[in-house]
Amino acid sequence: MDREKLVRELLYQIRLGEDSNYEFKEVMVKGKKITGPLQKDLADEIAAFANARGGIILLGVDDKDRKVTGIDKPMVDSVQGMITRACHDNIVPPINPYTRLVELPDETGNQKVVVYIKVDKSLFVHNSNGRYYHRANESKKEMAPDYLARLMMQRSQARMIWFDEQAVPGSVEADLDQILAGRFLRGDQPKSIQFRKLKLLVQDDDDNTCLSIAGALMATRSPQLWLPDAYIQAICYSGEHRDADDQLDAQDITGSLDEQVIQALNFVERNMKTSATKTIGRKDVPQYRLKAIFEALVNAVAHRDYAIYGSKIRLHMFTDRLIISSPGALVNTLEVGDLELRQAARNQLITTLLARCPVSNQTVERAMMMDKRGEGVPVILHESESLSGRLPEYVMVGEELQLTVFAAKPKSA
């Protein structure tokens, strides 16, 4: 929004007063110390908006008499620092609102600096200072237990499988990468219709067209703009244990989910060792079957819980094994021992899109990223065991599924 339009809108709203979308806060200073609002109180207001439909906070406007009081310029940096601390130290999970400095005229016509804070509706439910608030009319309210339970269910923090179909707050239709999205199209219907049928684009609560979670993950170049933990952390160690001083290679793998799979596969291929038999007719023996690692990586990006804040997929390589850790408990009644026999998808839309997504790596003898026939885990187990002589192991560690694939030992003859 251009500056003049924003100023007109803010002055109009200040005359009207606070409502469910606007909160005013006078900034009070004593010496060089901010005495109001307190950091914890500001955090409560920000979290309340994020837990509701979003809103605007104006720092430097008296909420009682609706006067522009402003912020002295030497204190602006201190105020902005307090906003950052409130969002990251007081709120769980943290929030990153949009802030902007705006000059507004006071009663005498003098220009005063005001901090404009725009808080989007969040994908998550946030607590502030250990409590849960939401915005109701012109003030924040602490959530009753039943209200909190419903909100967590709606935002899929109760681990529901529809998280990947939700609208991404702050995204717009133009964020959809037409080339990436075009990979999923079938038939002659117009692209715009197919994008909506595929739920790459969905409507939010205000009927605005937004990316879905799956749309952001599969049809944008940088899904981390909205889901900062949707990437793979890949590290190769020189020994058998995690040691920051013994890292041979490390990469944070970003991009669309299928691109992450291919980059991670390349990381494994680049770092695994290959031995050779010494008999007539030399035969190279790799540490891992890339076909099995590919399946494991596809499963990780397809089935991880994207509603868990602060957790990413981790791919750690050691001299004797490879471990892929994926955030999220097993869905429905699935148990570790059932993985080879049963299927249960947390992210139905993501798995559907992966089944329509062509494989760009020639090393993998597959047309599409996922076949949806339930053959992934059997391939991982049987291909890996046939090479190394050891069956891969799945274990649950808290709310994280860990797969260990053992490396093949070098051939001595």
C-alpha cells in the first residue's frame, strides 16, 4: 500500500477508534526506558490477533482520546527492539509480523512517528506468557478451554490430516509458480479452474484467493517464506557420531518438496563411499541403494507433520549408517511395526500431487515421485537389506519418526 493511502486509512480509523481489527497503544517513556506498553502486554495483543483473523496495532496513538502522540525519534529503535523481543521471547511459537514506520499529523499538524504492526492470521495457535488469547471486538480475551480446543482442531494442531489444504495467511494467487503448478495439470480445462480443483489455490475466511499449504510446498520456489521449517537439513559426518568438528559436508536443502528430494538424493550420492570387488570383472559396491534412499526421502516429505513448529527433516550420514528423521507421530492407529503392511497418509493432498509430479533425476527409475501403491517401505527395507545384510530400523523418538539405513561394508575380495 502506498504511503498516502495508508496515512488516509490510518487517520480515518483513528477517528473511529479501536475495533476487532485495530488496537492503539500510547508509547510512554521515562528517561531512556519504555514504561508503556510493557513487552509482555504487547506480546499478548500480537498473539491475540494471530489467533483470530489478524489485525493492526498502532504504537504511538492514545487509545483513550484517539490522539496521535507519536514516538520520539531517538526511541524508535528501542520500540522496534521491544516488538522483536515480544514476538520471539514471549510468544510460542514465535511470530514475525510486518512493521513499518509511518508519520501521522497530531492535533497541531506536526508530523509524529508511529509504528504500524500488521499481524496476519496464523497457521498455528500461539500462547503468550503462558496464556492463550484471541481478539474479540475491541480487546483481547483469554480463550476458554472449549474455544481453545476448537481453534487447535481447526488449525490442525490436533494432528488432523487436512492441514495441507488450509489457506496460507498472507499469500496471494500471484505467489503460485505457474511452471511448477503446470506439472500437475491434466486435460483441457483452463489452468485457473484446475489449480482450484487441485486445491493449489483455496479461499481463506475472507474469500480471498490464497495458496494452500500443499500449493506453497509443491508449487512455489521458496515455501520457506510461509513455512520456515519446511526444508531438509543434510549433514555428513566423518565418524559414527554427531560432532560439529567432524562435518565433511552440510547443506540446508530448500525449494519445492520434489526438488528437496532430488537435492537430498544428490547429497547422499555425493557423500557415500563406493568400494569394489577385486575379483575378475570389477564390480562397484555403493554404501546405499539410491532407489531405497529415494523412497525414504519421498516418504519423509510426504508424511511429515508440517503443523509442528520448529522441526525440520534431518538427513544425517555417518560412516556406518544414514538416519532420516521426520517430524510427526504416526497417524491414526498406525504403529512402527505396521509400516511395511499398512498405509495411512497425513497429507492427502501432498501425496496426490507427488503422484502427479515427474521425477527429474535419471538415477531414479520412476516416472512420478510417488506411486501411492504402498510399495515405498517394502522397497526401502528389502533393497537396503539385500545390499548391507542388515534390515533398516524404524523407531519413534518422541514425536519424530527415525529411519536408520545401514551402510554396506567394503568388499575385501
